[in-house]
Amino acid sequence: MKKVAVLGYGTVGSGVVEVMEQNARFIEQNVGETLEVKYIVDVRDFPDSPHADKMTKDFSIVENDPEVEIVVETIGGAGIAYEFTKRSLQAGKSVITSNKELVAKHGLELLGLAKEKNLNYLFEASVGGGIPIIRPITQCLAANRIDEVYGILNGTTNYILTEMIQNGRSFEDALKNAQALGYAEQNPAADIEGTDACRKISILSDLCYGEEVDPNEVETEGITGVTLDDVKCAASLGYRIKLLGRSVRREEGGISVYVAPHLLPETLLLSRVDGVMNGIVVRGNALGESMFYGAGAGKLPTASAVVADVMDAARHSKRRRDIGWEAASEGHLKDASELESRWYIRAALTPEEAEARYGNVVFAKAVDEEGRIAFLTEKKSGKEIFACGEAESRYRVIEG
Ligand code: HSE
């Protein structure tokens, strides 16, 4: 029997305990031995929980118990979670996490520590919730040179945009619902301002290109500027607005990484990834494009990925998974505004002014509430677009 400790009994942590109990028989058959949650560490009290006997506020009990071989970190953030992860690894315990902030910020160091100690630090749930994406990239697609990875990486914002697109609901109303359903981060700013997607695309970039990307250096725009007018104008052009994280290999070396709302043609599969679902496209030089689709947030989908990592660590307690990346080389991260694409613009211009500034454009049939026009440009770099002057909205177009 292997003993597990769960740090943080919030949405994901409680889901982990639930899945481990509910699927105990399958897990035992698969791993070849029983996995038991010995401790649940949380600063809060849960007197009515059926697991009250396992609860403790004192992490050092876990740290000093040699019976605990695997620690699940579902605290979130990069504060106490960082400290407990390091202390767990130093105490000889493998660590499994869903914490994208910690992996994006300190993954290089924590993976290095795990390697030094011959332990596992696994984080399948940190990107795409329950969608298998870390293992496919590191194992199934290992024979490819990855040229691009992009996708809908945040369930909360996708839920909000879907509600705006399909039901004409307001942003605030849809956000409240996402929070009530347990999708949103503790601080929803991380979702709606794109920070959560930024952390996830940074991790995907680390894995796909083998060098660390500092999330603080990734150009990030969330969905707070997307209006129902944009949704309507985009629809009149045959497009849907989605928040994408995107990471592209540059021909001259290095990569460009950014997060921003995009217009996707209604015919593109990714534009049909709705609600809390995530969709991630990986383009490899042998594979071509492959899309990974599934529940990107929520208690049990995320717990599903965490528990699979726990099982993997239990099966490979003597043989660590060789996942990792190097520190960034000089000039690895290149300016994303050099990338070219078509652009959607909504601006207070006459059609003649729009053509004079932006060249050939395709006008939307709809205008916004103030009578401002919207249009699509031909392919241009971000730099060229920003030089054309002010606009209410400016979003890249992905043609697929
Ligand atoms: N807040 C995140 C989301 C949770 O909405 O996608 C999953 O990482």
C-alpha cells in the first residue's frame, strides 16, 4: 500500500480524494497496490467532512512521516505551495500538482530538485484540466519538431465568451455563473485578464521547445475588452471570438508567445469548442496538426488528471519520468508583434478612412451601438497594425 497526502482541500483537492475513493478498485488493479490518502492538510476546518480524521493543519507531520511517498499539491499560488513542494521533494516524496502558476514560475527549479532526488514532479492537470496534453507532448509527439501550439486554455473565459456569443448574456452575469460552477480561480482576474492562460501557454512552450519561458515576459491580453458589439460584428463576418494562448517557432530561431482574443472562422473546429471545454492544437513537422479536446476546468475532470499522475508516480517510484526543460538561451523569446496575421478592427472611422489607413479590408455587416464600423484587414504584423492608429478593438484572426 502506498500512502498519499493531499495539500489543499479546495475544489481540486477534494476532487482528488473523491476520485481516489470512488475508483479505488480500478486504481488498485492498475497500480498493483492500494493507494490511500493518509493526510489532508488545510488551514481551514472541515468538521462535517467524512475525512475529518485525516485532516491536519500541520504540514510537518506529512514531511516527517516516511510512510507518505506521494504528496498532492492542490493549494494553488506560488507562495506556501512552493515552500511545501520543495520541502516534500527534499524529504524524498514525489509531488503531483495541478498548480500552473507554480509550474510556470518555478518548474525549472522544482524539476531540477526532483531529478536530483530521483523523484517525480508531475503536473498533467496544470494545463487543460482533465485533457491529456503534457504526456502526449513529451511522449507521443516526441519524434516531432513542434512548430506551433495554440488553443483555448481557460475554461472560465471560454464559458463567458460562449454565453455572450450564444445567449447574448453580459460579461458580469456569465462570470458570476462560472464562479458558482467552480471553474474560476480564487481571484477571477487571473482568468479574465489572461494570466491563467499565460501560465499554461508558458508551460506548453517550455515542454514543446525545451527552454524556459518566463510568464512575466509573455504579452497577455484577456477578455475584459471584448464587448457584445465585437461578438455581433465578428458573427456578421462569419467568425467567433475566442481567447487563445499561442506559441510559434520562429524561422530565424527562438519563439513568440502571447495570449489574446482572436477571431476564428465559424467553420474551424476550434471555434466550436464551447463552454468550459478547452481545445489545444499542436503542429508538428511529422504529425501535422492534432487537436486535444476536453474539460479544461472543474473538480472531477482536473482530479482525473491529478490522480492519473499519482498512479504513475506510484508505479514508477524507483524510476522517475524524465520531463523537463533548460533555462532560456539568449534571445529565445521574440517579440510577438512581429508575427503576421489578418486583423479584426472596430474603430470610429469612415469606410474611406479605414481603407486609407489599413489598405484592402472586408467590412462587417454590423456596426456597434455608437455606429462605429468593424472590418478585417489583409495580413499584417502587429507592429504595422499598431502604427495605423487607435481602435476600439484589435484582434488577430486565425484562419486555421
Ligand atoms: N480557472 C481555470 C480555468 C481553472 O477556468 O480554466 C483550470 O485551470
